[in-house]
Amino acid sequence: MSKLSSVLAWTALTLIVVTFSVFGPGEALAADATARVGSQSMEMAAPGANYTLEGYKATEGSPPTVGWGSGNLGKAWSEGEWVPYQLIITGIPVGLDGLDSIAVSYDFAFPHASDIYRFVDLVRGIQVGTTALTDSEGWPAPGGSAMPMTTNEELQAAQNTETENIWTGFTDLNLPDSQINRTLTGGLDVPPGEDRHIIRINKADLLAAGVDLNASTVVIYFQLHLSRTLVWSRQLQAGYDVAPTDGWGGYLYGTDGWPTAAAMLGSGYVPGASGHAGMEYPVSGRTVSLPIPEPSEGEVHGTKWFDLDGDGVLDPGEPGLSGWEMHLSGTVEGIDLSVSTLTDAVGYYAFADLTGGATWTIKEDSQRDVPVETGYFQTYPTVGTVEGFGTGIAVGPPPADVAAVGWEVALPIGETVQTNINFGNGRIELGILCPDDITIECDESNDPSFTGEPIVEGYCPCGEPGAVCDPVVTYVDETVPGACPQEYTINRTW
């Protein structure tokens, strides 16, 4: 699968907004219609309900530009964010006539050349009211009022809210799985998935939510989720089949075939300028754009080095340590991610395709893995060390044999790379000669934190390596920690 390495260019897009008229049984459409390009309206002569689907535009600025519309929905979108839509139905005949079944579709699998990209993978917040939302009402807060969007930070918080909230004056439709994230015919999809999926609302759902049979206006609000490359490229989508995301269409990814579906890129890599959301029935038409976010190119990387003098500082000439296993873990939308990698020939490691707006924990093994070597002790980081968005923290298993200190990196939305998440290790190598009882004082130790056992290289009484010993003698070394953690007593028994 090819991966787009450059940021997708946003191009101006002129879209057509279509307002349809729906007719009751036996009513004929008028032979002619009036059309208005730019905000096009197709008005039929016979009376009927009018459908207008709008998306929520968001562009960062001081203050951000937000509001409902039908054209391009702006540039302030990232993978994993929730895009609001409202379907406004006016002129409804008495008895909610014509609203027996309503279906709104969206791009699900986006085919391009030989590749398939996942576009929208979840739908939530499906609710009904009788008054259209205003430009200041994009995302509902827990109390039902609008989340503030006066700054870019507030806008990002709204786009990434973790909870499914209900507007004041609206009612949760509480749709079953059989009406959420389905194929155009209402079936259960199979990998790699059909191009478009739907949500379906029946008249019975509206009545159960308290909509009056004599209502002349109905507004249906919902949010579409821009899929994450982090999830789909690592085949973690089955993690959505738990509450609450299973009720947002995530149930699908626990069904046959989906947990092991082929890896693919997410919404940030969809080619083109936008996708589409639109009506399927009782009227049809792709009428509102679906924003393509920036690619998810979050990355954490650093260097593992041999701290020859054990001072916790990467000095010139201190080499990298290859073959050391590094571990990254974190949770995104309830999905746990845990991956590992080995440092390369110069001690470099990297974790790519990470999601901003999440906190990642990076740990290292306490000893070298390839080749297997022991006797190392950690010198960097220490608890409280700060490097950019990273902070040194105490860590523990899993895995079983990790060093005592790691990093916590809170990667913000929009900040793609955190560098210098480094680790330093010294090694205990004490050369001991005669006499047989020697105390290594604090200022002589190579193990200032007493995190390991000294490796004692002693040649008494034979002298240097290669010397001929006659008679042959054997000895045993025992290391006993002294009063300060850096002090060892070497007890030699001949």
C-alpha cells in the first residue's frame, strides 16, 4: 500500500446544495423546476417535505471561523475528530407523511487506484429536535448547551470530545445496530467494505423520541468520525467493539472478517479534496462535503546511548547502543496500543503514525537484548526530567524486565513530532587486583545508583591475563553493598 508522504493540498471546491421536495403517494413531479447554482435549489411544484443537509465548517483563526453550511468544511480537522451534521426537514405533511424511512449515507471505504482507504468508521450522537441549530452550536456539552469555540484550543477540545452529548430540546434516537453503519441496502458489511454506509431513521424512531405527529419541522443531528490511521494500519479496529463505541457502529468490527481485515491507511490519506455525506432516501443526492484531515504523522523518537562516564549526559564520542528493545503504549478511544522496536546500529529508535491528543508511555528494557548483555544501569532520564512534551516518570511492568524510569509524552493535536526522548546507560565493569579484600569507595564506583551488580575482573594471584599460574588456584568473588549506595566490598576467597 502506498503512503502519501506529503501534506494533502486543499483546493477550493464548489459544491451544490440540493433542497429536494418529497411527495406523497400518487403525486406527480412538476415537469419543470427552478435551479440556483452555488446554493442550488430544486423546487417541485407539488407540495411535500423539503430536505437540507448541512455540515459544520471549522477553520482555525483568532477567533476560529465556524458555522453550518454546505460547501467546504474548512481545514481545522485531524484524524479521529468528530464532524457534526444536521438534516433539516421542513414542510412535513400532517402525520409525518413521507418520513417512513430516512437514510443518510457517508463515504466508508474510499477506493483509489489499487489502494483502499478507510474514511468514516463511526457515527454517534444521533438525535432529533424540531429547531435547527445555529452557527454557534456545533458540539453539545454534557449539559446540552454549546461547547465554546472562541479559541483554537476550545475548537480542538470540541472536535475531540470523548462523550456523546445531547442538545437541549433534542432527544437521543437510541438506534439499534441494525440501523447504524450499514450497507446501502441495510446489510452487514464485510471487509474491505462497500464504498458507502448509511444510518437509517424510521418514523417509529421519531415517534418513540417524542416527535409530534403534527410536527412540520424535524431536525436530525449526528457526528461522523474521521478514521485514524493508527487504528486501521495496525488492525486494531476490533477494539471499537466495546462500549461506548460499539453503539456508534463499532459493533461491526467485531463481526466475522473485520478483526483481521487487511491493514489500510485512514482518513488523512484519502486522495482528493473532500468526500461526501448525503441523502439516500426518501430522496437521494450527495450534497455536503466530508473534510479530509491532515495525515496522522505523529512521531516519537530518540537515541539510546552508552553513558561511558555514567553522568546522565550524552557527551561527544559516547556511542549509541544497538539492539535495545524500546516499548510504547497508550490508549486512544478505548483502544490499547502496545508496540516495541529495537534500536538501530547507532542507537536510534522511532514510533511513527501516532495520534496527537493522546499520551504515550515509552519504556526501555533494563539490559541489552541483541546481543544479550548484562551489567547495565540506567543514567537517563530521571523522574521529573522534561524534554518538550515528554516528562520522565517512574515505570514498571509490563514488560517484565523494564528499567525503572521511562517517558510520558503528551503529544498535542497539531504537534507531529517529539524528538530527544533519549535513554542513557552505563555499565558496571570494575577491575580488581590483589589484595584479596578491597573496598571500592564512593568516588571510585562505576555504579553510582547501585542499580546492578559489579562485574569483577580479577587475576590474583596469577597477575595479568595470559600469565602462567603455578600452582593453579581458584577464587570466589562476592560483592556486598556498603554504607553509601555506590560503595562495594569485594570479598575474595582463595
